Amino acid sequence: MPKTNNYFIFLYAFSLTPFVSAADWQTSASIEASTEYSDNISRSALAAQDDVILSISPGFGLTADGNKASFRARYDFNGQYYVDAENSSEAFHDLLLLGEVNAWHDRIIISSSITANQQLVDINNGLLTDYTGNSDNLDTVGNYQLGMDWTQPIGNQAEFDLNSNVYYIDQKASDDTLGYNLTFSAQDGTDFKRAFWNMDYTLGYQKPDQKRRSLTQSADARFGYGLIDKWGLFINGYWEENSVEQTDNLDSAAWGPGIRFSPSDRSYIDVSYNFSLKDNNKDYWAAKLNWTPSMRTGLTASYGKRFYGDAYDFSLFHNVRKIRSQITYRESIESFASELASQSTNVGSLICPAGTINSLSDCEFSSLTNPVVGPDQQVVSIFAALPSANNELYLTRDGKLSSTLQARKHTFTLTLFYVQRDYFSSTPDTDDYGAQLAWAWRIGQKTSLQLSTEQRYLEQDQATQTDKEQRHGLSLSHVLGKRSLVVLNYTYTDRDSEQNGYSENNIKLSYQVVF
């Protein structure tokens, strides 16, 4: 577990007790025993060593749902014993604590979370998680968060939303990080027939260590009036200020007039000409598109200028009965800690059994809002390619496509990602990209087959070779009884890198019981 004092966990659980004391409590426990063979436990191309690994993995889950509060907890332990290796045993811990309290007629939501799981220490030493051959490159990282979301309508005149959260990232490989985020937004209500307006303000702060910190602030305002059917004029302004140690000229500001075209009450297109108030940008054109035909489909896109030049933002999601798809692109100042803190532990397309996902056929689509997750289940979040756990600050350009198709006997998942990181220090800039693909087939009532592949590539400035790592897997699972199953898994891993290249074959047989 991380080095943070464990009294945080007990304080967290104690604070939620009054709210969930009358809730509907559910519990679940599981245990998995496995035997695993690897023909290259040393990850060496010249002196491969094989070994047999024996594992025991108990787990415990707890959920509580009340009228005004909910609580979910899950803990999994994985102990491994190597038959021939000198360092004969290892242990890994995974912890999840989630709490949510609704107050003031459900207009205020207070949420908190504690998670602890394994993250890659240095992606130069391995791009994919490896619990047996490369466990030295894993660090159990603690993530502590407290947040509040307050939505307040003022009749039909306006609606205000205040969202804030504080996070603390606890890790051994680097200094701990303290950060917070604040977002305030306001927009016109239904009583505004022709006039339209909105104001937004965001603030983000993170302190990776005593010498480095970043403070980002931005504000955006727009005021307009509809002149004729579907057309309107507006004036808008934008201001951004970024404070990063040993870096200057990261600010931008502009204002200008624009025109809006609204084909319907659920869509609009804004085009504006902006006069830059900073020397790092000339005057420029900007555009924004917003289209939300239903709760299941939405599209937002924008183009403008920031301190680094052209700036883009894009988000598209489409959810129907059998397909969930999402495409996103964003640009922001981040670090390992801030990206880890932004990952949601309760949002994803699929809800699957807790532990290793041996067959996507056992998963189900999660609801679009407030998914109900049992004590023996987990939410499968969209894959995020995190950097090394060194907390360097960088400008990220992050694009991602995720899609899930679930038919009667087949389940497909696909994730494509491309992340560009431009560091504010001497750390080489990187291009990090890859794909994940899985197909599960329910052969019979009790038997499932799954094929999967993961590929990740890393390009770095001043490096002569692109690091490549890929993993292909085949898994066959069979239900023995109402609460037990056996799984046979084969995995092939291949790594091509300047530092270490190797290939590995792995066979694993496991037996799991859920109580």
C-alpha cells in the first residue's frame, strides 16, 4: 500500500456512517487460485529464464445505497510465489472506496474517493503492465479525492453550476502531489427568448514538489441577441493565465464580435473574429459547434487560439441499445498526478465482474447516469495512457476513440489513442500512441472464448528508435457451478526497444469462487 497513513481510510469510512446507516447493504467475497508458467521471467533476449508462479487472490466487496447517500468499497489482494526465482514472493493491493451524499434537495452532491492501484513507474522500461516479469516497474499509487457539485437554478432566469475538487496523489516513485480544481459556469434560462449569454471560469492548481507548481486560470464570456429567425449577434471575450515554474509567456486574451446560427433549440454554430490582447497571437477567427439532439448523442467542437497557437477541442458520443462510442480530443497542462486524478472510477461503458476480466461476455452495459454497481462488480473505464510517474509538467494533446458493441453472443471493444506531451523542462517530448482490441464469444451457456490484443508505441525526441510493446491473449473460461469457474489463459508479449527487447510466452490456469 502507499506510504500515506491509513487513518485517512478509517476517517473516510467513519464520516459516511451517519448517511448510510439505514441503507441497503450488500456484500460479496471471492478467492482465486492460479498456476502460471512463463518461459522468460527475466525479460531477456539472450538469457531467458523460465519459472512457475503460484498465486492466491482473495477479494471483498461492500455496497450501501440509501435515499441520500451511497457507498461502495472493494479490496483485492494478489500474492505471488515464484518456484525458482531468488525473490520468491510478491504482493499487490487494489483498493476502492467511493462515497456520495446528496443535500439541499439534491442540488448539492458531495463525493469522495480513495483508490490504490498499480501504475507504471517508467514507461521507458515497459509500456504495458506486467505483474510477473516486470513488477519492479510498478508502483502502488494512492489517490485521495474530495469534491462538490452544486447546481442552482434561479427560477427560469438563469442556472449556475459550481464544481470543485481537491486531490492528493501518494506515490513512492516520486514526490506526492497536492492539487485542486474549481469550475464555475452560468447561463441563460428559458425566460430569455431572444437573448443568450453564458459565463465560465476554471482554475486548476497542482504542486508536484516543493520547487514545481502550476496555476491555470481561464475565463470565457458571451453575450448575444437574436435578430431574426435562427440568427443572432454576440460579443465574446477570453482570458487565460498560466503560471509554470521557469516558463514565461503562457498567457492569452482576446475579445471580438460574432454571429450565431441556431438550426434548432438543441444546436448552434458560433463564428467570431477576435482581437488579441497579447503579443503571442495575432487577431484570429474562432468557431464553436454544439449539437445535442438527445441524451444519447452529443457533439461539441471548437477552434481558437491559446498561448501555444492554434487550439482545438472535440467531443462526440453516441449511445444506442447495442453500441457505445466516444471520440474526444483535448489540450491542457497536465502531469502524471493530475491525469490520474481526473480519471473517473464510476464512469464507463461496461460493468464487469471484479478482478481480472476473463470474458467480456460476462459484462453488461452500464446506465448512462448513476450506474448501479454491485459489491462483486467493477466499472471498466476508458483506457488512459499515463506517462511515467515522475510528475513533470507538460502540455498534452490527447485524442481518443472508444467503442463497444454488444450483440447476443458477441462483445467487441476497441480503443485507439494518441497523446503528444511537450514538457516544460529538459525531459524529451514524446508521442504516445496505440490500440486495444478485444472480442468475446459466448460459445455455450457455460463456456466463453476471448481474444485480445494491446499495442503501445512511444516516440521520444533525441531517441533513434521507437519503443514498441504488444501483447496478444487467448482466454477460455468455463462455469463449473453457480459461483465457481475455471479459466485457461495464454498470453504472448513482444517488446522492441533500445533498452531491452524480448518475447515471452505465458500460460495460466486459474480457479475462482465467488461467495
